[in-house]
Amino acid sequence: MTERKVSWLELFFDLIFVTAVASTTHLLLSIDNHPDKTAVYFGEYLLMVTPMFWAWVGQTMFFNRFGEKIKLPELYMLPQMFFLILMTASFDLTFSNTYYTFLIGYLGIRIITVIQYFVISRQLRGNPRKVAILLGSVFLLGVITTATSVFFDGSVRYLVMYLGIAIDIVLPLFLSKTLQKVPVDFPHLAERFGLFVIITFGESIVAITTILVGHTLDLYTIGYTLLGFLIISTLFISYFHSFEKIIDHHKKTHGQYLIYGHFFITLSIMLLAANLHLLFEGHLQKDILLFMLFGSVAVFFISKQLVFAAHKKVEVIFYFWKDILLLLLLTGFFFLNLYSDLPLFVSFVSIWICALLDLGLQYQTSKPIRV
């Protein structure tokens, strides 16, 4: 079978999400100006990131299963890209100001995805047709629920809106057995998620570059940037080493472990990118900054290991007790930095040590078994 490659149209589609990821990350930086609203702003940040990620997942999953069968896919994907631009421009922590444009953007993306499923179902037979109709119906239910939020006011409006988004996200989890009958093109899907991870790592590079602008002769800023770059680079290598050496790219799967696991992987990287800025400014409370730093790295470790363990080659053996020890070490470093007056550099070195150990575990895990 000829290996399927990511199309130029898909890469162009991802380009819009580069802007979306950057917008949501910069949105989180507003916390620095309102430290008393940290919890509220973080919650609103999640409410922005989640539908953005799911909009990308929805089209990616459709294109993975049925993209080669649909005629003129650009007629569907290009309008989706415009709706995403509208949704991205509506990212605002004062959500009442941009509610309608955000809603139009999200509904536009999802309605086009639903239309694609019903259009393609007319060309299919058997299980593929059943899966296309089923997914189209589930997503249509979510769209209708989200759209009805316009009939409500205040907090109820947002509750109904995100109830529809939750239906979109959660209901497919209960369809695993049916979806398994039409497995995804795993190499293509893994590559798509790998590209999205690169986008989020790219935002981290932008974050440390921005810190250095105007301070290229300041040794402290250069050292801070260097440590940030070492952390990002080590996490990057750890992820993609596992991607290349551990994953079984011929695995037949419904793809859900890949989808939901990568939500937390990408979220943790975006949080790390924002936290690099917030730590440098140092306006927030120390415990909040350290919790975001160590918490984002812990989420990255856990979600990455679970995703790769679920899709590993048969000969690869995971020793989860090693991962537990690594998380305990990370937790110990967190409390050490929290309850002491150690400088910020020590926190970064602590994170880097854990990242290096994680990378070492990946190399150890992927070594071929000698018979």
C-alpha cells in the first residue's frame, strides 16, 4: 500500500492554526496584568483553547478517514479557514464583547464538517457509511445545542454553548466499537498530530525570542533564554524520539487515544510557552508561577507516555515505575523551589534535569530487545 502523505491543503489549513495557537497563548499573558483574576482568566483561556483544538481535530479526522474520497476538498476547507480566522479574532477574556463572532466562527467550522460527513456518506457502503452518518449526526447534535445558546442570557448562554461543544467532544468516546470498524489511517494521523505539536513548540520558541528582544547584551536574560531553549529542545527531542522509535505506525485503531492525549500534550506546551513570559516578568505570586511551570511539564510527561504506550510497537516494553519515580522527582523539585528562596534559574535547571531523565528513559525504552 502506498504511504499517504499530508497534502498541501492540510498544511495550509494548519497555517491558520499557527495564528490561533499564538493568539490563545498571548491571551493567557493578560493574567500578568490582573493577578487577582488568575483562576478566572485561566478558566476562560481553557474555554478558548478547547473549541479551537476540537475544530482542528474535527476536520483532521474527517480528512483522515474520507479525504481521499471527497471531491474538491478545498471547497470545504477554505471556508473553514475563514471561519477560524473569525473565531481567532474573537479570542477575548471579556467574552461578552465577542460572543457572537466567536459563535459564528465555531459553528461555521463545525457545520461544514457535518455537511462533509453527510455528503460523503452517499458515496459509501457498509461500515464506512454507518460511521459517516453516525459522526455527522453526533456533531449535528452538538452544533444545534451550541447554536441554541443565542436564546439565553448571562452565564446560562455560555453554559449552553459549551454544553454543545462538550457533546461534540465526549459522545464519540462512547462510539469506540463502531469507529474501530473503520480504522483511521494511522501513519497519516500520527503525522498530522506531530505537525500540530511542532506548531505549539514553535510558539514556545517565539516566547523566548520575544523575551530576548532588546536585551541581547544582558547576561541574565541570555542565560534565562538559554535555559528555556534547553528545556523546550529536550522536551521536543523526547516527544519526537518516541514518535519515531516507539510508535507502531501500522497499528489499526479508532484514533481516540491519539486525539484526547494530544489535547493535553499541546495544552501543556502552550502553557509552558506562556509561563516562560510570566516567569520572566515575575508579577504573579511565586506559588502560581511554579505550579504552572512544573504542572505543565508534569502534564506533558504523563500524557506523552500514555499516548505512546497505547500505540507502541509489540517489542517495546514500558516500565511505568520509572515514570512514577520521575514524577516524584519533579514533585520534589517543585516543593523544594516553592518553600525555599532559591533563584529562578534553579527551577529551570530542575525542570531540565527531569526532561533529560525523561529523554534517557525514551532511549532506554526504544532499544531493541536482544534475543
